[in-house]
Amino acid sequence: MSIKNKISDYKTPKAMKYILVLFAAFFLLGCEKQNESILDQYSTKTIQSIFEKENTSGCFIIHDFKNNKSLVHNSARLDSAYLPASTFKIINSMIALETGVIKDEKEIVKWDGKKRFVDAWNRDHNLETGIKYSVVWMYQELARKIGKERMSHWVKKAEYGNRNIGGKIDLFWLNGDIRITANQQIDFLKRLYLNQLPFEAKNQETVKKIMIVEQNDSYTIRAKTGWAARVKKQMGWYVGYLENESNVYFFALNMDIRNSEEAKKRKEITNKILETLTLKSL
């Protein structure tokens, strides 16, 4: 009798069947446990109450990367498209590096000597300080050097927002035609985290490094604010991700802004949410 026939004639003992059933049960339980998320402990009301306390209208999404789960506030607004404002500095930095307009995060961009309303802007900058202080004039200079053709090419290739850079080359992200949704911000950040954007890995890593706003032994937060202040209906962003030893949580806040005091709430609300979800205490 062939080995094939012996195998086909073999009957599994009852004990073996029980072992197989138990193994399957433990496997399924393990999968379920692995799919549990810290976000499961909360509801959209958790985030809504924070927005209400701040008397602010907007939306928020936080996405658990490992378990592919999200917690949101005002889901209808997550797919509404807005100017990226200074959150565009994330991709602008990568395009500047990719095109060789700037060689690295340390290269100095000379201040033009014009006094601006933010004191920190009135000096020379590089990518590290430029993104930290959200230096508009520096990124306008980089955009002009990149030029419309190359800027359009990379924005389309990166599938960023609506991919439309209509308007002045040094203003289109502030009052031009480009638009992006909160959900698209999350998708873009995920691809950046995974080095899946169409830029050299070293350039993506450089941008991730300059995006760090908070870092300690428990977690690292990489993020960028944005404030569309040159349009009639002003709005603001705070987008980024919190990374710890075991997981990554991507977030995007979009909110209405009426004055500079409300603009401060972008980071305040996000930090309160992260603290409430205990992500900043891990």
C-alpha cells in the first residue's frame, strides 16, 4: 500500500479531534485578543465632550494602526475638504529634499530681512526650525525654487488631497485650490510612517525626524499644525501620530477658528484627547 493510501485510510482518534478543537479555540481567542484596541474602551462622546467644553466646532479621528480601528468625532466632516494650510509643510519639505532645492534639514535658508509679525520668523532658518516655528516665508521660498511644474508633479505622484495646486506657487496651500480631508491626512501620514510615499526613504525619514514635537521614554509624537487664516471662513488643523513600543496612533483634528486664541486650542484639544484615552501615559 502506498503512503498516499495509508494516509487516506488513517482515521483521527477522538482524543486528537478534541485537541484540534481546543487548539482552534485558543487560536481564535488569541486573534480576538490581538484585535482588541484601547479605543474600544471609549465612545465618540468622549471626544465630543472635550470639543463641547472648549466651545469649538470641528472633527477628530484617531486611528489604531495595529488593530485597524478608529474613534471619531463628527464623522460627516471627516470627508469634507479644506485648505491644508501649514500641514502642507510636511510634503513641501519632502519635495524640497527630493528635488535638491535643499540638501538636508541643517542647510540654512537666509532670512530676507523683512520683519514679520512672528518674532521667531525674523532670522535664518533650516528645515528643523522652519517646521518647528511654521515659518511661512521660508516655505514660500522653497516652493518658488521648486517651481509649479515640479510641485504639481510630486503632489500628484504622492496622491496628496485633490492634487490641485491652482493659485500662486507660494500661496496655493494658504488660499489656493488645493484641498485635503481629515481622512486623507490620516492616509498620507500612514504612508509616510511606512515610507510608502514616492520619495527616497532618507527624505521621508528626515521629515519624520523634524516633525517630532514631543518625545520621552514612553512615546514620540510627530505632528504639524495648520491655520487657514487668509480665507473668510478660517479653520485649523493638527495632524500627526503618536508612536510607542507596541503601536502607532494616527490623528487628525480639523476645527473652525475665529481668532488667535481659538487657534491655540488645536494642540490643546488634541492633547486632552490623547490624555483622556491614556495614550500619553503609556
